[in-house]
Amino acid sequence: MRVRVLLAALGAATFLEPCASAATLVVDSDGSATMSSCESNTSAPYTTIGAAINAAKAGDKVIVCPGNGPYNEQLVITKRLSITGKANATVKPSAMEQNANSIDGNDPIAAAILVKEATGVMIERLTVDGIDNEIQDCEPKLIGIYYQNASGAVKNVVVKNMKLGQDHASCQSGVGVFAESGGDGTSSLLVQDSNVYDYQKNGITGNESGTFLIVENNRVTGLGPTPDIAQNGIQLGFGATGKIGHNIVTDHIYAPCKDPADCDNLSANILIYQGGRRIEVKENTTVNAQTGIFFYADEGSVLANEVVKTKVYDGLVIWGNKIIAKENKVTGSDEAGINVEGTGNWLLRNGIADAPIGIWSFGYGGPNLCSPNGWWDYNCSSNTFVNVGTPVVSGSIPPSASSAVGVAAAPTVSSRSLIEQLEPFRP
């Protein structure tokens, strides 16, 4: 049921299924396979995925067998297709070259799979491996799967090793899955049931107005403490909107950021940065980051997430207006469990444990609301606090709070300052 709802939200309930007259093209690099068996001795007409894509008509389905090893190809898709891998079929291009330019900054891009100006493109059950990319500079920027003014779904895929060599480990490059819109184009993409890891910059990203991204039931894993770059797990930015739900996102930590007084950059497991309106972040689990969820947008919702082990900063940061943060569980934050700035935000029935301060509120432009009845309740009594030094702080930290939690542990940086330390991906 959930998949049907998500596809309907994307406007993709019909075009992701092959048409009744659609053909099925079988790819096997060893030259022998059928639709039903990759072990068949029957001759397969296509030994490369690119050849099958070129031969396919809009609406056709391409089945990819594992063959005798990974497919050393960069794929470009410009028509409605369904591409399905079987038995660990892997796209592993070597000596990757530029095959696109970003829409926003016209930066050169090298994508393992580029989907451009097409709708209804389904990619499923493939592994996309960038280990042999051989890119020797910060450009072209490396991306695993790139939907540019394009729509469809990425399901049950593995995207890994989207990173450069150690000499270029600080480059703003290396993204697992990226959706971007621009001009008069739009992108509507579902990323579901996938595993994204060993990337350099971001795991899954949607950028720019016109982009609607649903990220559902994925595992996104950062490199852990890295001295070179501030990673982010899942990002919606620069006007993009969508839904992020039921994901497990872990291990995004910029190693030099150990004290708020001298952090130049920080990493977030889930980052909403200048996002569009009505973004929903729901029922995700995030572990190990400098901020578990950073929500910088208006009129959205942050619901029933579990945020664990936030190093240096706050578990959940809300910067915007008319955002509902409800029924989240935040455990083990080095600063505040929830840091909120803006006006008209609702903080209801959240559980905060093991933090110097529970809720730290700044009401720029008007009050935030901490009561089901629609007013600011200084005690935030609908929320629960366990092993929290000071449950609620409004505005700057009063002396009582500083003494209660210890000066070294007291929050020292507002969300406004934290925004300046974030490094979202924008090519």
C-alpha cells in the first residue's frame, strides 16, 4: 500500500509499469541469456547495457544479467525505460568522463547513470560502483545516479564508492543519488529500499525548485569521522521539496569539529537547507552526526524520528516558521536535544534524554508554541525530559542553566550560526 501511495504522489502510478506492447530486451555480457534465465544457453542480442538502451523504444524494459563481470559503462537514458538487474548485476565504469553539466552552476558532471529530460525511468536491482572512476581532480564532479529534469524511481539498488582518491578527498564531489531541476524542467523521484554508502559528499540529494523527492526505507551510511569534508546523508535543498521517511542514516561527522567555539563546518545525517514548503521528515533513525536532523525551511513537519548520539551540537535543529516537531525521540546530544528558532513552530510530545539542555528556543519574530492548546508553555509539559540538565531555555542561556549543565557543556551557538557552518551539496 505504501508503494502505491508514493508512486501516486509522484504522478507515476501508471508510467512506471511497462505498456502492454512494450518489448523486453535482455543484456548479458557473456552473450547467453533469456528473460527468465541468465544461465540459459540461448544467445542474448545485447552484451552491453548501452546497446540495449539505444535499441529500446520508449516504454520498453531492459533486463540486465550479471554476465561475466561488471559492466564498464557510463549509461545515458533520455527516454522512458525500465532497467532491472538480476543476480547482482553491476555497473562499474572505469576512467569516467564528463557526460553532463549541472543545471544550477553548469559544473561538469561525471555520472555513472545519467537520466536526462525523461519521465517514467525505473532503475532497480542494480549495483552502481564508482571505485574505478579514475577522476584526478575536483571536476568533473562524481555522481552515481543523476536525474536531471527527469522523473521515475530508483528501487532496491546499491550505490557505493562514489569518492575520489585521497589527494582530492576535500573536493565537493561524490554523491550517491542526485535529483536536480532547472529552467522549465521538473524532477519527481522516488528512492526506495536502497543502500548508499562510501560516498565522498552526500548520500541522497534533491536540489532546486521543481524537484520533488521521496526517500523511503533506505540505509544511508557516511564515512564516519572524516578530516577532509563535511558530509551529509540525505539532503533536500534550495527550493526542493518532498518526503523523507523510514530511513536509517548514520555516521556523518566532520572530524575537526570538536568544539562549537572553533568549528568551521559540520555534518548532518538529514539536512533540509533552504528547502521548499511542506517537507515531511518522518520516522527516520539517525545515529552519529554533529546534527541528527537539521530542518531549515518553512511550513514543514518533523514527526516521530529517533535521533541518537549527536556530537558537539544539537540532536534536532529547527530553523524556520510554522514547523511541527512532534513525537521525536532525541537521545545523547552534546548540546540541546532540540534547538528551535523562528516563529509559530510547534514542539509537542517529544522525548529528550541525556542532554545538557532539552529544548533551547529562540523566538525571532514571534513565539514558538509548546502547548497542545496553542501557547508557549515554559515547561514544555507535553514533552518529556530524562537526565536533562535544564529542560527548557528561552533566548540566551540564563546563568542558572549555565551553572546547572556546566559552562563547557552549555549551548554556545544559535541555529543561525549553525547554518553558516553547514556545507550542503550544490554543484
